[in-house]
Amino acid sequence: MTVEFALGALFAVVAWWVATGVILYLDGLPVRTYGTSMAGATLVVAAGIAGVASCSDRQTVASAYCAFASTIAIWGWVELSFLTGFITGPRRTACARGCAGLAHARHATEAVLYHELVILGFAALLALMTHGRPNTVALETFLVLWVMRLSAKFNLFLGVRNLGEAFLPEHLAYLGSFLRRRSMNPLFPVSMLAGAAGAAVIAHRAVLADATPFTVTSAGLLSALLALAVLEHGFMMLPLSLDALWGWGFRSRTESAARPRI
């Protein structure tokens, strides 16, 4: 059982690292490539949806990995559609200097509204696809990604030490006007504690008396993914750069900058 949990956790770490790097690499390519990238990503998301449909009726180790990987593929499309600027929100300009309070919050919401609605749509689709089926790993994976992403957005809005500007492409630079640099905000400790507690609760499934290989594997996958999200939150308050983790992903931006313009 311990091996199954560890392998699931390791798979989650590798999937998170590879998927993030691929998205960063594609987003760093010239804008003219975005249509092709999104077309390819759409084929991948279709495969992901088919994967969820095919494995949600089974509780096996293989079906746990299938559901998890399929959802990572779907989430990759979600992230790429945002970072390439295809789906963001009705507002595509920076917030006016001095804007604050409810107006500032409204403008920030407008900047990402369409994208949040797309995420809601995918969540509803996965809920329908897994409703009444024994394997709900796909829905749980998506909810972990969604909730922690929302938490990260709220923390960035309220203020963190490290804004991670390197992850924000040039065509989305206006989003920087909605972020705030602070040494701490009231939500951050709540996000960290809730995320860590959630990871512990999920991991505990693996040691229950009736835990099956499917349960142990899915617990490893989900608890590791949530722990990684907590780790990412932690880096928002540390004056450290994460560029080194995805040097190969950022390479496309360097290559594009060095390429002569015609």
C-alpha cells in the first residue's frame, strides 16, 4: 500500500512539472503559433474527456491514473487558453491608477470573467460525467486545481511578496495592475492551513482499514497535488524565483526574443 501511495504521489509531481513546463513553452512561442497550439490542446482535451468517460466506471489502480491524467490534460487546455489570451474576460486593459475598493475588485473580476465561466462549465461537465459512478478522481482532481487556483488569485489580489511576474506573458501584462505586493495578507495563512489540512485528510484515506489499491493510489495522487498547490502558495510569500524549475519551459521566450524580426 505504501508503494502504491508513493507512486501515485510521484506521478502527480511529475505530471505537474511536465504540464506546467509545456504550457510555459507553448505560451512563450510567437503569437502566430497560438492558434496551432490551441488546436492541438483541443485535441488533447477531447482525449481527456474521453478518458474520463472510459475510466469512471472502474475502481482500479489504472483507472485512478487514467482519471487523474485525463483531468490534467483538461486543465492544461484551461490554462493555455488563458495564457495565450484566447479566453480571459471583457476587460483587457489595466486598472486606472488609484482605483481601489469595490471598483477595483469589479475590474479584476471583469479581466478574468470568461475564463472563470469556462472553468465552471468544465466542473459541471465532470460532475455530470462522474455522477453516480464509482471513480470520482477526475472531479476531485479538477476541484483541487480550481479551488487552489481561486485561492492563489485572491491572494495575489490582496497582496503577496512574490508576484511571479515571469509567469505573466507580455500580452497579459495589464493583469499586473490587479496584483499587489505585500509581505502578508489575512487570507494567506488560512489558505495554507486549509490546503495542508485538506492534503492530510485525503492522505489519511490510504491508511483506513478498508482502503483498496484504488483508494491508496488516488489518495497519493490527490494529496500530492494539493500539497504542491500549498507549496506554490508558500513561494508567493518567499523572495525566490521559480524560473529554475522550468528553465526548459521558459526557453521559448528567450528564443523568440533572440529571433530577428522581419
